[in-house]
Amino acid sequence: MLGAFANAFRTPDLRRKLLFVLGIIVIFRLGSQVPAPGVDTANVQTCLNQLEDSSVYTLINLFSGGALLQLTIFALGIMPYITASIILQLLVVVIPRLEALKKEGQAGQTKITQYTRYLTLALAVLQATGIVALARSGQLLTGCDRPLLHDDGIATFLIMVLTMTAGTAVIMWLGELITDRGVGNGMSILIFTQVIATFPSSLWQVKVSQGVWTFGIVMAIGLVLVAAVIFIEQAQRRIPVQYARRMVGRKMFGGSSTYIPLKVNQAGIIPVIFASSLLYLPAMAVQFNAGANPQPVWVSFLNKYLVDGSHPLYMAVYFGLIIFFTYFYVSITFNPNEVADNMKKYGGFIPGIRAGKPTEDYLSYVLSRITLPGALYLGLISLVPLIAFAVINANQNFPFGGTSILIMVGVALDTVKQIESQLQQRNYEGFLR
């Protein structure tokens, strides 16, 4: 491993790419610490120190590296881009025009990327407007009676919304720079940076609040979780494919053997994001109706069962939503009919399975069976922070949360593979031997 790192920095062009990525990360983190115009940083910091529960904004705050609740210029983080990307992936299946663009290759993908950017900016305006409005009304940091802004005028409001939206545009640009001039996976690396930024402080807070023994138990659980996530993320079912020989002109083509890799976690982290987003809606509804007296029955029900993460019903609903979205997302991202048609077109077949409809049925059968353990894995990993809250009262400060682990391990593995492939192109041994 150390030799591979040394070889990576010994190669001039790869060293420049790695240093370029590190420079972008430094700029990104600096922007996450610079407060937006009009923010009273002293009052914000005081309120953050007194804050006990920010569950409504935990996911967005996670993807912003803690910048959201500090109201910085990069407060929205990468979340608008993630949401826009997910929406476009879903719309590609629904809208024929987008599906046709996807099939056009690089030109069509460029157009879809452009639509994603526009949608990202629109979502950034909406999210920035909501966050600044909550900050003005004092509902952003619950339990804090200090003003978070120097004034609540319309000019300050518009400047803050414009600044946060521009910050999202800059984040998109930085991510694309890493993809084009770095080691690839630009947006993923920025997500990784923001998640890992809050990791040391979360670990230290567990040690301070719970003691050394609990800290040791948390570290042990974390190591086991990391090992389990690495094992599952690398696991795949390889379906063998044989290509028959065929004559094209005077040349013989085909006759090769390959395989279709079906990952156990084919859906990635998307189902967790979907489920978390849906379960934040009840919490936000309760918060917006907190001033009602008396509270409606439905608000009391949501507050009792679907806001508290330690409640068994909340855990059951969360787990069920992850299972549902895993199957849903896999069904729209992997099309057995399309794969079977492409195999038939180029003379490929699965040994023992006839081409065409039997191949499609076989792929659907294998995919449905392999998706179940992947869905259960995502659900169990995501329940870890909720169980931690119930057992050790760690709440959202539990560092080895399901979303955090999935992001950190997944992005780290992909980045290592990218660097390894470039090392192997230069006849060096990679990280994974």
C-alpha cells in the first residue's frame, strides 16, 4: 500500500492530479467556513453549542460538512446537485425525450448534464430561501432565542439567498474540475470531503459525553461496520457470457468469454437518501405547526411516532422504505430486456440459457434474488445510528452512522480503483493486490 502511494506521487502527471484534487478540497473547505453576508456568527456559534437536536436538517447538514447550520456561503453543500441528479435519473425513465437523449451517447449525456445543472440551481434557490427564512424566524436552530442575522430586512434576505445559490454553482464547478483534471469522481470526492470533515469532532464528542469505555465500544463497532461495508460493496454475482464467432468481411470476430457483474448493492446509497428525505417531511410538518394551540391530532401522532428516531415504528418505517426504494431504483437503472437484446445483437449468450426472452427472464430472476440481501444490508446499516441513540444516547452525533459509512467507504474504494488503474497503465502495482 505504501509503495503504491509512493509510486503515485513519483509519477509526474499523476502527482499533479493528486495535488490538484487536494487544492480543490482546501478551497472547498475554506468556503464551508466563510459565513454568508448578514450572519451574526457569534450568536450562531452560541446557539450551535446549545443545540441538542437538529434531526430535521441532519442529512443536508451532513452533506454540507456542518456548513448548513453555520450559514456559510457553501451552506447548501452538494445536496441540491444530488437531488437534481436523482430527479433526472427518474425522469429519464418516464419522459421519452430524455430517454432518447440518453441513448444518443456522449452528446445526449452532455445535454442531460446541462439540464441537471439548471435544476440544481433552481433547487438551490428554493432551499436557500427556506433556510434563510427559517433563520430569520428563529426556527432553524430550535431552542435558540438569539437573532441569527444582523437584520431581517429584505435586502439581507436576497443577498443571502443569492450568495448560497452562487456557492452551489461554485461547488458544481469544483466537482467538474476534479472529474476533468483530477482523478475522476469529482462530486463523490466532494461529498466524501464534507462527510469526513465532521467525523473527528463527532468521535471526540462521543468520548467527552459518554466516556472512554463507550468510545472504545463505538470504535470497535465502527471497525466491524467498515469491514462489513467493504465486503458487501465489493461483492458481486458474475454471470458468464459467451460470444460466438462470426465472420465480418474477411475477418473473424467474437469467440471471447466475459461476464456481467451484478453488485449485491446495485442501488448504492440512493435508497437511503430517498427514505431519509421522506421521513424528514413529518418532522418538518411538526415543526411548522409547533405554534398551533391546541395541536391537531395528526401533528401529535407524527410527533410521537415518526419524528423520534428511537421509536420502533420510526425504525420499522425507515427500514421498509429503504427496502422498497432499493427494489424500485434497481428496477429503473438495470433493464434486463435491454441487456438481453444487446447480447443477442452482438452474438452473446449465457451458457445453458437461450438468447432473447429466456435470457431476460434469467437476468430478472438473478437480479431479484441478489437485490434482497443488498436491500437488507442497506436497511441494517442505516439503522445503526438510530439504535445507537436508543442504546448509548448518541443521537445524530454517532459518527459511524449508516449514511456516513456508506459514503466514506464507497467513495474511498472508487477513488482507490481510479488511482490503481492509472498506476497499472504505467506498469506499477496497484493498491489492491
